[in-house]
Amino acid sequence: MNQNKFLYIVIAVSLLCVILLSGCEDRYRYICQNPDKFDLPECQKPRCLFTQTCPEYLVAPVLTNKPVEPPKVEDVKK
């Protein structure tokens, strides 16, 4: 009897894991981070400059494999 109970618990936990994992999907914090949405009007300049959500601000270092440049000292002092 204990083996059957253990088997039911294992099956239930396995099914629960499968159900929970089937709901996973890619999500982006900002709409302009999604490469499929780069062409939207809100992701184009000058509209995206105010909110700083232009694709090159959000994903450019990932796409070009370049590190983000720190701001220059002269720009910070102004």
C-alpha cells in the first residue's frame, strides 16, 4: 500500500512540474528589447529618446558583444 501511495505522489508531482513548465515563455521588460518589435514606432528615434527605450540602449551591447562605454568625465561635470 505504501508503494502505491508513493507512486501516486511521484506521478502527481511530475504532472504538476510539467503543467507549470508548460506556461513558461520569453518575456521582455521593455517592448523595445524584443528583436521582433524593433520596427515599432515607439522603438524609433526620436520617440524612444525621451523614455530611453531605444533598442540600441537596451540590447546593443548584447548584439555587438561590446561592453557599455562609461560616461566621459567631461560629460558628467556639465
